[in-house]
Amino acid sequence: MLAARAMGLPEFARVTVRRFSNTWLTVLFVMLLTGSAQAQNGLPDFASLVEQNSPAIVNITTRQQVPVRDGSRQNDLEELLRQLQPEGEIPDIPDLPDMRPRGGVGSGFIISEDGYIITNHHVVANADRITVTMTDRREYIADVIGSDELSDVALIKVDATDLHSVVFGDSEQVRVGEWVLAIGSPFGLEFSAAAGIVSAKSRNVPSRGPANYVSFIQTDVAINQGNSGGPLFNLAGEVIGINSQILSSTGGSNGISFAIPSNMALNVVEQLRESGSVSRGLLGVMIKDVDHALAQAFNMDRPSGAFVDEVQPGSPAEQAGVQTNDIVLAFNGIAIEESSQLPFYVGQVRPGTEATLTIMRDGQRQTLDVVVGALPGGDTMTAGVPRPAAQGNSLALTVESLDPELAQDVPELSRGGVVIDQLRDGPARAAGLASGDVIVALNHQRIESVADFDAVVESLPATGYVPIRVVRNGRGTTLVLELR
């Protein structure tokens, strides 16, 4: 009992220890209680982290002129004149500009002592005036150095010196479950801190733009409107992300928020600082996730990688030897578990850079060298855009010969194929095939005629997964049939 008192256990613990007659049970119970106390005493020192980094956090307010309802001000003025002169004529009224000011609020953080600041693109987009407020209430008007919609990263600058700046960490080293802290201005409440943990990594949240260039860090930190553009810190006080989005049914925090990884943000910022724009790498492939069915059909141990559904003619991928039905397992030595990771890593590579692709083809791993191309004009990414995985089940259809005229302008049909005529309830329809689809390969075998198709169908196994390659509306895609 003296030992229990010496450990500083509360009274309820002492009473419990007294009731244990078995020595080893007593020791075990004391160890559990002592460990719990140590866990409480070992919580992160968020207070010091906030004190050290708050001077580098800024509040951002924006102003822009936006159009109001068409003719509303004109109509309101005319109605007022009618009320003042119900019997008289209404004089001509000059056209009034139907514009009004609108404000916005967000967050940012200083990355250099001479006034460079990172925030989100959507915080400063189309703003006529950007005001930056420091923690000591100093205010500056900021200029936009560059802003990138696809990554949602913007670089702005204020005319100031000797400013406190943040230190960056390596977002690749972030672990799920580690503590993180955000500082920002939720709902305009300046310089608010909120803590949580990393919930997941490599999240694909395609909400801005036609292609996703960001592999987000997911956290349960309470992020709300106004936090956008603020930093996400690890316990070392290093910025490992930029708070960008939330997933919410109400507009407020539901405990699911997303941050742009710091490594990617620094890549974008470096380019914005150099030229005001961002160049992104391009492969020239259309991809989709490898689901369970595709993995089975291509004899993989488990689903992983990015399935190449189409290779664009003349693209860097085609020049490197990439083929349809290849599965990209790694890019520059970085494992690709999900298809969304491939555009993320390719997009960070400067055009003209040589990179390596690890692929699986016909059950064999291969390494290809590719010179990464350039995404033209920042438009839709045509290299590594994830395509939704097809839902497939099996096989049941009738086919007819391909009209040669249909094959004219479609390279994949140059060797022929068969057109799906009718679909019955069953495997083909369940696999997502449709009338008019042109089958060019089945179970890894080329289909050039109806005879080819019939022969391959006869040789199919009774059960299992087999791939089927079709051309639909001039574009090829691979689906999977489940035979049972």
C-alpha cells in the first residue's frame, strides 16, 4: 500500500489495489494505472508550438466587385421615381453599373522574412484587393505573385522585412495517427488553433478542376471556413500541409478535413516565384484503379497500381513503350497503390525530365524509361487522369462483323473487331458492356473477326475473371467479365 501511495495513485486506485490479494494482479493493475498517468502527462505541448509559430500566421481578407441581379439597381430607381411622380413622366436614367463589393476571409503563412506568403488559390482568386493582417495587427496590401488553380496554391507578397517565417517539414514522412495542429481564422476568428491527428494519406478529393493533382493529407482537425490557406504543423513545429478543404454536409467541421502536402506546395511555390506559372509533367495515358476483378483477371496477388486504359498517340508514354492493359506499379521508384497517385507524382516532375516507370505486363514486371512531357497551357490533364473503375460481372452477348467504314479514323480498330449486337440479362450486361461496343480483345487474345470471337469464347474457363477490351465512341477501354 505504501508503494501505491508513493506512485501518487488516487484514492480509488488505492482502494482497488487493497482488494487484490494476488500479488501479480496487484502489480499489473498498478502498471496499468501508472501507464495511464504517464500518457496524460506526455500530451503534446501545443501551447509552445502556437507561441513559436503564431507570428508567421496571417489573416487574409479580400474584396472584389461582383455583378448583382441583372438590372436590379436600375429597376429599383425607376420604381422609386414612379412612387415620387405617379402622374408624371419618368425622366431618362443613365445606365447604372450592376456591381457590388463582396468580401472574403482566409488564412496564410509567411515563408520568408521579406514578405512572401502562401495561401490557397480559392482564397485570393479574382480579388481586387487583398489585405494581410499580422498577429500584431499590422496590415499590408498584398500582391499576387502567382496562383495555381489545379493545386489550389497561391503565392502572395507584402512589402515588409524582418518577418517571422515558418519551417517546412517533409510531408512524405507524415504518418497516419500522428498529432497535427492548425492555426487560422475560422469564420473570421483570427489566429485560432485546433489540434487533431492525421486520419489518412493520399486522399483523392476531386472537387476543383477536371483532374486531380493533389494527394491530400486527411485529418480530423476542426477546419472551418476561413481556415483555408493556413498551415498544418507537426509536433516539431514544421509545416507539413496547407489546409484546403473540408468534407461536410452542413458547411461546418464534421471532423474530416484535407491539407495539401507541403512537398507538393513547395514545388508549386518555387515555380510561381520563378515565373508566376506552373509547368506540369505529362505521360499521355488514361488510367483507372485496379479493383479486385482487374487484379484477378491479370493474375495479381492483390489490387494495386494504375491500370492503363488508353495510350495517346505520339505521347511520351507511347514513345516509352507503354501499352494498353499495362499496370503502372511505380513512378521514379515510388510505389503506386491507387491510380490517383500517378497524376500527383507525374505532375510534380518538370517537363523534359527523364523518369522511370515500373509496369506489369503479361504477369511480368518491366522498367521503362520515359521523358516526361508538358501539360499544355494548364488545361485538363491528359496524362494519368483517373477514370472510374468499370463494374463488371461476366459474359452473354451476340456479335456481328465490324463495318470497315467504322474503323477508319480509329487506330485501335485497324486490325478489325466485332460489334456487340444484342445483350441479354447476364454476364455481358452486368459487366457494363453496351450495344455498339466494338470488341477488339478477349482474355488477352486479339479479336479480329466473328470467328476469332467464337473461338475465344469456347476456350473461356467456367469461372473466374477475364479482361475484355472494347472501343466505345472512338475510345478504348478494358472491362472485366466475371464468369460463374
